[in-house]
Amino acid sequence: MSEQATSDTKTKTRQGTVESDKRDKSRRVVVNFMTKHPKYGKFVKGRTILQVHDENNESKKGDLVEVRECKPVSKTKSWELVRVISSADLA
């Protein structure tokens, strides 16, 4: 059990918004972030688009979701859905 606990802490998790749910068992999730520019000190916005595996088609467009890194499911999908944090209907 301790091996599983240590492996869970090493996996990367991100929170993002579902941008597209047109494909079966696949979602396109946008993760927004801000970083400080190393030279000028200004905060710069950035975003990363992740292809996420959603086995049960739980999420919909606009939902806030938590995803974690996993072994590659296909050529582009190496992230999986952990949970839906908030639904687009409630927001």
C-alpha cells in the first residue's frame, strides 16, 4: 500500500476547464496558469491544452475538472479524468 501512496504523490495533477466533448471517451481540457517572467518580473498568462481520457463520459463542455498524468492511452492522450469539480450547469 505504501508503494501506491508514494506513486500517487508523484503523479502530476492539474485543474482545468473542458473545452470540447465531441469525441467519445476523450476530452480537450484547457489549463490556465500564470508565471513570472525571469528577467522583467511581469506575470505572464499561459495555457496548456491537454487531451484527457474520460472512460465514462462524465464531463461536459464548460465543467471544471481535475486530471492526472497516466501512461499513454493513445498517440495524444496521456492524461485521465480524476473527478468533476464543478458542473457547467451550476456555474
